[in-house]
Amino acid sequence: MLEVTLDRAPANEIGTVMLGELEQLVAAAKTLASETSACIISSAQKSGFCAGADLRELYHRAVAMSEKGRSAGVREFLQRIHAVANWLDEAPFVTIAAVHGVCFGGGLELALVCDVIIADKMARFAFPELRLGLIPGFGGIPRLKRDLGNGFVRDLLLTGRSVNATRAQAVGLVAQLAAEGESLKLARSTAAQVTKFDPGARTAAKKFIKPIPREELRREIEIFCELFTRPAVMAGLKKFVENTGPMPHQP
């Protein structure tokens, strides 16, 4: 059983450093795959699981580039994060996200890669990207569509509002609901249950019930890159960066 702890202040934002660490995780997990039954991803940050992409880094990198360079840079980043997400999505072991607090944007996309999401009752989920003039870019829309009905997908995406863990469980996003602060404990007991079963059957079951929507994932990258070059996106990122509130990532 593997345990991975996200621990980058203030809210585990996914930028170049975090992406590099996730790539290291995948490289290590590949070597351990044959002897691994389950992998738990959780967070040590009090604020929550993950607030999403590192928008401050994204903005400052974009400002320093030409429009052509900006598009190429974001495409390279997306292709790298998709490679990580796709491998974790189809890993031969069971992946479990133990979620508390905020699970927004890229953080929700990371959780959606996992086979099972276990959330404490205070967790909240959102796709707030449209307020920046973007769509989720780490594979979120195809994976959410794969798992849930389009009504909930459209509501989450088009309103940008967050939903609590109780509603997330009711629609099937969250598999198990834990008491506040108990998501990791419940994830560990779930992982222990997973270890009891035949690994070959587990891998076959995952391939059957959890196909990777590869064509839609490729299209998501294209749409994101098309949108990213628009002035409205830079304006939205600038507004976020200049927000001095305590929780600027909140929808």
C-alpha cells in the first residue's frame, strides 16, 4: 500500500514544482506497481486537498511570454499533467483520494483520476475555471462525464458554484463520506480491504469499468489552448493575482 501526501503551502496548488513531484510519483509507482494493491492520495494542508492550478505562476509566466510562446508553454504543461493523470487513472492498483476542505479545479481533476473518492463532511468541490475565461484543463470534464450524469456536470461547470460533500456523495462523485478529519482513516481501512483480492481480477475490472476517454481528453487540451490566448483570460488571471482576500480561489 502506498500513501502520497500533498504538502505544498498554502493549498497544494499545482504548478511546475508540484507537477515535477507528481511525475516523480508516477516514475516510482511504475517500479512498485507489481507489489502494490492500493495508493492513497491525501493532503497535509489544513486548507484542503488541493485548490487547483497555481494561477499566480501561470499568470507571471504568461506575462513574460509572447502570445505564441504562451500557447506553446501551456500546451506543454497540459500534456505533462495529462500524462501523469492518465497513468494514475489506469494504474494496475486501486487509487483512493482522501479529501478534506477545498477540492477545486485541478484538485478536483486529480481526485477524479482516482478510483474512489472518500471525503470528510466538510469537503467542498468546484470547477471555478469559467470565471477565468477557461475550462478545466487537467482532464476534468471528460472524467466527470464518464462518472456522472450530464446534468450535474453542467451545473458544476457552468455555475462555478461549489457543492458540499453530502451532495457530492448523493450524485455519485464521492464514494464514502467520513466524519470531519476522518477521511484518511477511512481511506486506509478501504485500502486494507482492497489488499484481500486478486490483483489480476482487479486490473481487469478497472479496464472494464473505467475506460480512459482519450479522444475527449485530447480535445480538452485543444479547447483550453484556444481559450488561453484570449485577452479575457489574462484579465481574469490578473484579477485573481491582485485579489488580497484570504481565499482568492473560492468561487
